[in-house]
Amino acid sequence: MDLDAELDRARDLDVSELADAIESIGFECTRCGACCKGYEGDDGPEPHTATVFPDEVRALQEAGPEPMEWRDVARPMPYGLAEGDDGPEGETFEWALQTSACGDCRFYEEDDDGQGACQVHEDRPLICETYPFSVALGGTSQPMGEAVDEEGVVRAHECEGLGRDISREDAEELARALKERAVRELREARGVTEAYEPVETGPGEVVVHDSEGAKRPDGTRVQ
């Protein structure tokens, strides 16, 4: 895959055309919380998994009333890791939002009536801001399974809010965030490729390669 070519395609995305596609598909968030929760997979319960960029982790560290540790915000993306005697081990190439003991996003909370809310909504990562949509370019992520609807390069993923009326203003705001996410994902992928140097991991040791280099699960650099 030519990441530079895909990045150029992402930069050339027309926000108005993306908004047209979003309007055509339709969407309104119902605050059901499904995109923030763990779910039942083929092999049992699966934790919530959402990609987060390194700078988004740092923003979330400062989003609460008290600064948080890197581990409080993000965890190594589990895909590609092996399960060893001492736990997950190996190399992975993304960060995922941290989860609670039940597998939900650690920033998701429900009130007594079961109404869900993000506790860091203003600082939420782009993947959360743009769900349930993605852009079908090589090198961009397709969250939570296969698309259930599509219009042009816009893909829609499973969500009970799909098919509902959306205002032009909201569609354009979502389209701008969707374009930004596509560009950021491809810049990150290119950065990972450029910064990557293999690291030999021992039992129970995990290394995350992001665009800033190799890091331990606590966010510190591997020397």
C-alpha cells in the first residue's frame, strides 16, 4: 500500500460530498452506549476497543479534574499480541482506549436510568466523534466489524441511530471530523512505518509502536 498516495486522497476528500453521504445514510445518536461498551463475541465477552492517537492520550490525561497516568487512558491494542504464561506479550502498533473491569470504555458511565454518557465528551478521540462512520481508504480503520451501509467512500457501521434524520449543519460537522480522522490515521500509519525498529520482547513484555517510536504500556519510551 502506498500510504503517501492514500494520504493525498484523504487530504483531497470533499467535506460537502462526505456530508451528502452522511445525510443520505442518516444518523442521530440515541445515547444507547453500545459503541462504548464491551460486547459478546464469538469466543465470549470482548472488551471495548477504540483506536486512540498518542496526542489524544495526552489530551485525555489532562481532561479530568486530576491528571491521569498514561495507563489510565490507554492500553496496547490487543490485536497481534500473544497470550503467554505471564500475560499478553509481543509487539503491537496502536493504542486503544482503556477499559473498565467489565470491558466498557473507562470513560463511559450510566446514570440510574441507564442513560449513557461520555465523561470526557469534549476531549473524546476522533474515532468516537465520528462513529458510526468511517472512510473507505487503504490504511484507515474500519471500527466494530464490517460496514452495514455505504454511500460513496463513506461507510456506516452497526448502530441503532443509523437511518435517522440529520441536519445539514450536523452532517457537515461530522464530515469535517471524518476527513480529519482519515488524514490523521494515515499520517499515524506512515509515522509508525518510518519510526519502526524491531524490539525483542521477553515473557509478559509488550511494546507498542506508534508514530513517536517504541513505547512500554505505561507510555514511556523503549531505550
